[in-house]
Amino acid sequence: MLSHSSYGAALALLASILSTPVAAQLSTKCDPMNATCPADAAFGTSHLFNFNDTQPDGTWNTTAGTVNYDAETGAAFTISEKGDSPTLISNFYFFWGRTEVWLKAAPGQGIISSIVWSSDVLDEVDWEFLGGNTTHASSNYFGKGLQDFHNAGYHLVNGSTQGDYHNYTSVWTADKLEWHIDGALVRTLLPAEANNTYTYPQTPMKLSLGIWAGGDSDQPKGTIEWAGGLTDYDKGPYTMYIKSAAVQDYSTGKEYTYSDMSGSSDSIKITTGNSTAVENINKQPEKSLSEKWDELPSSTKSGIYAAAGGVGAIAFIALAFYYFKQRRSGQKEAALAAARMQEERVELERFQKEGRNPDNLGFDGTEYGGAMNKGGMYGVSSYYAVPDSPPGSSAGPPEKAWDPTSAAVAPGMPLLRNNSFGSQHPQSPGLPPSFPLPQSPVDRGHSTSSASNRMGSPGPTSPPGRGPASPVGYNSNYR
């Protein structure tokens, strides 16, 4: 049977196991009490971070969501749905030091707004704000990850924690740890009060600013009860705001290293030199084009103006030259078109005076060749001519029937050469490249070359007794 004191100790242990608020979501990549770990980058300075805009590169990491910045309200940390827990975590550590944060807590049952210091061995110093409590802020600490429900304290805040910004400050030395609200000291912890210094926070700390759902259904039962009950995401979103955070490192140097696995302050060794945090904070931001322009001397600006004016003048001259050139070309084309129209008008008047219809004329050879040239089939009449008054023409019936198959050719009848078109004539305008020119309707017996020397398919010929083939330039198969 357990004694009364032992029974009470057991209950305290059980409560400490169930009550795991902020520490439940903290972890370390490498625990120096169990392994040899890389050095921690020292802050080694003091700086005020104003969260009205994004922060200098290399100073903070954003995890588990998005942090939005505004000139008036500062950084906004919002939970909209299950799994959201936006947090800013510093890339630097301070060893003994001070932080001062201007914060407006988020509303919402089970929602926790927090300011957390944590070390690689899970030493921890906290400010916590419950969404269901608008009048009090909670202070807390842990040493080496060990939980104790007796560590928390609750402090009255003048005004609303959720309706106003308040200054929450922590000051940390080897001798004591203090919590202040709006400049008023509300709590002090001495090392001897923390398990005789063993659980007193004493190793280099990084700063985390964030919001999380202690009332999420996936949290342990004790955490949900401590947070004030289950979180209803449908009533969100829930937002915490932080205007600024002042950080001061009481040590100076480049890095902090654990020299043994005790997890004590005596094991921390400081490497001298300039910290990367100082370099990142002092790095000049990239200047805008307007800022770079404002920094140029007036003489340089004048030179740029003059050069720009010269380029503009050259561009204007080139544009004007192109305009007049195009205009002159257009005038020439218009003159040629007018001349062609005049020529066609004169020719039409000539036909009308002669009493001929230009759309229904039977031209003789000379007129045919001229018409072909004017119609666009240039060069065709120079290679062959249509016979004067062939049988069936307007000259009347022939004295003797013309036999196209006869070997005897009428005197003056020119021969049509089968293989002359492909080798001497370009493609006729208006016909597709694959469209063949017509062949002579009769094999005159003058070609001694093989079939490969002929131009394509000879096309159909008129059967005997049905008169000559279609006139040159027309093929009845291509209507």
C-alpha cells in the first residue's frame, strides 16, 4: 500500500505526463547530452526586428504555414484548418540574454499563442496565451525536456490579451530568470528553485514565435484539457499578431559548442569571431531601380538623357525613312495599276470600234499568241504557233480532208515536240506544280527517246474520225 505522500507523488507524476503543452511540439535535431553535435550559430548582438515587412535573409525560418506581414498589424500567424501551425524560428542562438515581444493573442477555444525559447537539450522558457482566456498570460519553463505541471504561472494582464498589443519580456542570466508584462515584473525563478539548478534553463536558446492548436483532436487528453477544450476549425480562422521582437545576446562570439554531455552551462564553449546573424542583419538590402537612379551624380544622369535622346532621334529618322520609302513604293504601284487599267480600257474601245465582242472572239494565230502573252502564259507562243486556218476553222472547209494520222504533213504545218515543255518551260502561272501541260494529240514519229524523256502522261488523244484534240492550253480532263 502506498503512503499518502507516495500516492501524491504518483498523481503529480501522472499529471505531469498528461499535461504536455508547448514542449509536446518541440524537438531537437541533435541532443548534445546523447551525441556530439554541430556548433550553434551565435547571435552575438542585439537587434530590434520590426515585423512590418519580411525579415533579413538568414535570420528566421518559417515552418508549418505562412506568415504574412503588414505595415500596421505586423506579422500575422493564422490557423485556418487542421494542421496549421505557422511559426518563425530564429537561425541564431543566444546564451544568457533578453527578449521583448509586442504581441496580440489569437482567440479561439484550444488555440495557443506562444513565445518560446528552446535549446538543443530542450531547456525551455515560455509565454503562452490560451484562446479561451482573455485576461491572463501564462509563464512556464522546463529543463532538459523534463515536464512538471507545477512550473506554470498565470498573470493578470491589464486590458485584453486579444484586443490589445502588450509587451512580454523575459530576462535570463545565470543567477535568475524573470518575466515582465508591459514593464512590470510578474515572476522570478532562481536556479535553486529548479531541482537545485538541474532543470534551470542554462544552455544556448533559439527564439520561436508561433500559434498552434492545443485543442486539436490528435493532441493528448491532458493537453486538450489544459488548452481549454477541443478546437472548432469551422469557427476560424484564428490569428495572432506580433509587431516586433527585440533580441539581446548577453554573450558575444561566432558559435556555441557543447564540450561534454552534461547539459550544463559550464559545458558551453564560445568561439570568438563575427556571427553570421550580425552579417545578415547588417547586409544592405537590394536597392530598387529608383533608388539606384537617385544615387547617380547629375552629370551621369545628363549623359544618360543625352544618349537616350540620340537613340530616340535615330529611331525617329529610321521610321521616317521607312515611311517615305513605303509611300514612294505605293505610289509606283498605283501608277503601274493605273497604266494597266488605261491600256485595258484602250484595248476594249478598239474591240468595240471593230464590232467585236472581246469575250467571244475567234482569234487567228497572231491574235492568239498575243492574247496568250497578255493572259499571263508568257513564253508559250514563242515555242509553238497554232496553224493558220486548220480544218474546221472560220476560213471554211479544207480542199482535202485532213488526216491527223497521216505521215504526210501539210506544208507549213509546224511540228509539236513532245519533250519540249518539261525541259524548257517554267510552270504556268495559275496551275498547281503537279498539273501537266498538254501533249501533242498525235505521235508525229519524231521522238526517238525512251518514255522517261517525255513530260509526264501524254493525256488522252482524240480517237480517229472525231476531229483534232483540244486546242493547246486546254485539256477537257481538267474541267
